[in-house]
Amino acid sequence: MTTEEQRRLWELVQNPPPGSKIAAAKEYGIDLTLCLESLSMTPTERLRAMQSALRLVEELERTNSVTADEELKAAQQANNKK
């Protein structure tokens, strides 16, 4: 795909013709620019992006788990003082 074709496609997705399926998808809340961005990457780049996102989710889960454990211990200690 040429850069001109890419530019036109981005323009179409961002400003779809009224009544088109692209407009319906946009109104439904689908962010087609994310699809275009993903498709502009190589399979290896997409895999790396997904792995990075997975690492972030795993780190957030660990952080949330530690925080929940700390809150539970604090609540138990507060109850023991009563």
C-alpha cells in the first residue's frame, strides 16, 4: 500500500461517509484506527506489542495482589486491637 493510499484510508476511517458501515462501526464505538495501526505492523511487531501489554497486565495483577494482601493484614490487625 502506498503512503497516499494509507493516508486516504486513515482519512476515511476518521471521517467516514454518513450511513456507511465504517460510520456505523465508529458510532458503535469501534476504534478502527487501532485496527489500521495494528495492520501497519509486521507480525513480529504485533507479537512484541502484545507481549509488552501482557507483561504490563501481569505486573498490575501482582501489584494489585500485594496491595490487597496488605489491606487484608491491616484490617486483621485493626480487628485484633479491638
